[in-house]
Amino acid sequence: MKETLHIYTRVSTSAQEDGGTSLDTQRDDGIKYAVANNYKHKVWNEGAASSHDEYTNRAVIVGLLDAVERGDVKHIYVYNVDRLSRNSLSSAHIADKLERNQVTLHTTSGRKLLSDHTDKFTMDILRSVAVYDNAIRQARFRRGKLARIRQGKWRGGETPYGYNLKDGLLVVNEEQAKWVKKIYELYSQRKSSDQISHYLLSQGVLTKRGNAIWSTGSVESVLNNTHYKGYGLTQTRSLVKL
């Protein structure tokens, strides 16, 4: 009977495609690996989830490790060891579970049985490199973000609803801006977030990402965003008045 290769896939953000690490690429490479090595396969897709926090915040890997503890999983494939975690404490916990249950970890560079001392030493080095690399990238990101803020530019990431980005600066999107003002107007009339979201749906207003449905969370993110009141803006105008 063929053994099953459990393919775990994850990206840090929904838009991540860099370095060939998209979800589709990870899945397809895992399936090719399974076929080439005569395994059945099962895909465990985490989707977009941060690796910086504790692994217990990721439901799919928690389920996979539970199956490991039950003895149902003996072979796991990941595109790269940093798909499991870039958090040093989480990496240690995951490695301990795989080692205790004699799980073989497969990657694009080969297979490692963590109960084998040599393989475990190699994986420890790879995990340490992944954690270090993550720390360096995070520090670089923070420095870049601070530099943009000091220059009066947008800090990075998705711009708030009601603004576009031009030459690194926030500029008002007039069409969206009128709906920001309407949201605040409705809120001042003691309308709930749910009522406001239904109103926006009835008016055919699209979210920042072009969705027709406004969740209550989307409405509340507008109401809680201080940029609309002028805080954090140095070279563009606020959209509402207190």
C-alpha cells in the first residue's frame, strides 16, 4: 500500500507570488514530488497566514500536527522549511512533534527524518537561517516604513478607502470620499455598522477591493481610521470634520 505524502501550503499574504512560492506552485510541486516518489498525496492548504506569530494561530497546521500526534501522518512535504514557521519558538515546537513521531519532512531539496541526528542538525541550521532571514527583512521593512513617514509619504501597504496613491503620497479619491462622508453622516445619526453596510449595498457602492458586499468590519475600519480626521496626514487633506 502506498504511503501518503501530506502537502502543506502557505503564503504570508494573499498576493504573495515571489520566489515561486505561490499556493498553486507549492501544491503542484508537492504533487509532482509525490508522484515521482510513489506516494499518494493529501493537500493541507493554509492559504494566506503569517508565520511570525505562534503556529497555534493557524488552524490548518494545528490540524496537521494533531494528525501527526495521532500517528496518522508520517510524511510531510513543504516547498521550504519556512512554510512551517519563521517564529523560533514555533519552529522548535513543530520540530519536536515531528521528531517524537518519527515524521519524515520532504522539501524541494530532499527528505529529512528528524529523529536522525544528522538530519536534525541540518534542519536546525535551515530553520535558524529562516528565522534570521525573517528578522532581517522585518527590520528592513520597519526602517523603510519609518523613512517614508519622515518624508511625509504613505507608510506602505493598502491605502485607506477614499484615497489613492500618487508618487508615494495619498491623494483624495473624490468618488470614494463622498461615501466616507456618508458613512460618518449615517454614524452620527446613530445608524449601526450593519445598517450602514446594508445602505451601501443598496446604493451599489463598491469596497476598496471592488466588492459589492460591505462587511460590518469594513464599515468599522472606515469609522476607526484616524486618517479621515487628519491624523497622520502631512500633505493631503482630511475627509471628515470632528
